[in-house]
Amino acid sequence: MRPNGVYDTKYTQDIAIVRTVPHWALLIGGLTLLFLLPLWIKVQVMNLIAIYVIAVQGLSILTGYTGQISLGQSAFMAVGAYTSALLSVHAGISFWISLPLSGISAGLAGLVFGLPSLRIKGFYLAMATLAAQFIIPCLIIHIRPDLTEGTGVLLVPPPQIGDFKFNTQQSMFYIIMPISVFLTFVAKNLTRSGIGRAFIAIRDNDLAAEVMGINLFRYKILSFFICSFYAGIAGSLWAHWMRSISCDDFTIMQSVWFLGMLIVGGMGSTAGAVFGTAAIQLLEELTRGMSPFLIQFFPHVKGTLIESLSPMVFGMIIIIFLIFEPRGINHRWEIFKTSYRLWPFTY
């Protein structure tokens, strides 16, 4: 749909993501503002949001577009994080090479746990992927503890170009954010391609998709690989951003949070992954910042109850969205865009 008075004269215009001159101006202005933010504000939270956006974008491709649920996204992040860390620490391989290798290694791990998807679905597939959340950390801890530090902390060097090291929040921002924006752009284009249409067909009705000639096994496995690849990239960025990792960083609760972010943002949309991740993470920071004030005004309340405020609020938000807006924030964004494009004839 175009704004009133705007018409397409070429097919390339019809399929373009950014369609009009005002859209290009908003995009360029928004990206410019985004990359200038480190000059004015602390970017630690933005770095975390950008890393989580990558992981949630991968989960959106698997769950939102293909309809295959996964409860192991955090475990695949661990595969990427430890792959990148081990290659950097013990093999001396540059971060710029270990980054794509970490995505590939996580993708291959995702293939293993995605194999049951041809035979099972729904709750049973969730249990199969949940197994990754227990198996992968166990392997990391026990197979080569001399390399992974077992249950301890593995220190990770910062990325560098020549003699310049990306060892500050501001410098890491200029690695994390461009990669997050690029992978979001790739996800957007992937879902508009033939592969994306096959994913959507499988999500809507896998039997009908198979009758139409879509190879269910191939596309389900491919969606698991892409989902895990994104998680591996997020894990690699996490490792070099935090500069230390342990298996305690990649828990089943984090995988549940990723699904919650997808629900809040909106299933089956790349923008929804961004909206949901930003909303939940900012809400967590808000509740964390409110804790000292709550303790001050309610001193009789135990500290453990205050600490559990963030999960409680998160659970309430999920319930509210499931009841009142199951299509997420992105649905409201689409309504706003449609109203804007039809203005002044919104009726």
C-alpha cells in the first residue's frame, strides 16, 4: 500500500522494502541518529538489546514464519559463544573469522536437534529442543574442561583491527549494532523470498504445503539451521562484548525470555522481533531501577521479593499481550502505518 498520490510504474518499485523518497529520508536519518547515540548516552543497554535482537530474529524465522517452536535458543547461543571464545583464546584466530564460524557451528548443532521436526510438532517438538538446553551445557562442562574452564569462567579477548582494540562499550557498539541491523535486513529479505514463502506455507498448513511440492524436511531443517546460525552470531558477540563467559550465562529462562520477546513484539515479523526485544529489555531495566525506591518506601518487604519483580512483571506483560493483543506490538504499528498512508481518507 502506498501513500495517497504515490503510484508504482515498475515491478522493482512494487517489491522494494523502502519505497518512497520520504521513506529513504526517514531510514537514512534514523540510521544516522542510531550510530550517533554513543556520543550522548551510555550504550550498554543498547548493545544488549542489539545482541538479543539477533537471537530473536533467528527465533522469529523458526517459530514466527515456519511454525516450529524451540526452547533451546540460549543453548545455541552458548555454542556460538564458546566456539568464538575457544578459537580466539586457544587457536589465536581473529574475531572476524571466528564470528561466522561460530554461526556455522551453532547452525550445525541446530540441525541435530531439528531432525525430529519432520516427525513431531507442537509440545513434543518443544521437548525435543528443550533437550538442547541440557545436553549442550553438559557437553561444554565435561568434555574438555581444560579448554572451556568447565563450570568456571572463560576469559575472552576483545576484537581488534591492527593495534586498535574494541574494549569499551562505545567501540563495541560499532561492531554489534551494524551486525544487528544487517542481519535484520537479511531476515526481512529472506522472508520475502521463495524460501520465506515456503516457510509460511509450512506454518499455515504443512500437509497442504507438501501437496504443493514443498519439501518439508528440507525447509524445516533449513529453518532450524538459520535460527541457530543467528543464535551463534549473537553468542559470539555476547562473548566478546562481556569478555568472559560461563554456562550460567545461557539458561533455559533466557530461552523462555526470547519466546516472550517474540510474543510481545509479534510473531511472523522482523519488526516485531525488534519491538519485543526492546520493550522487554527496557522494561527489565526500568523495574531494576525501581528496586531501590521500592526498598526505601517498603522496607518491610524482603529483598528477594523485590529482586523477583522483573520476572513477575514479565509474566504479567505476556499474559496481557496474549489476552488483549496476541499479534503483538507490530500489529499496532501496521495499523498506524496503514492509517498514515490512507490519510486523509482513513475511512
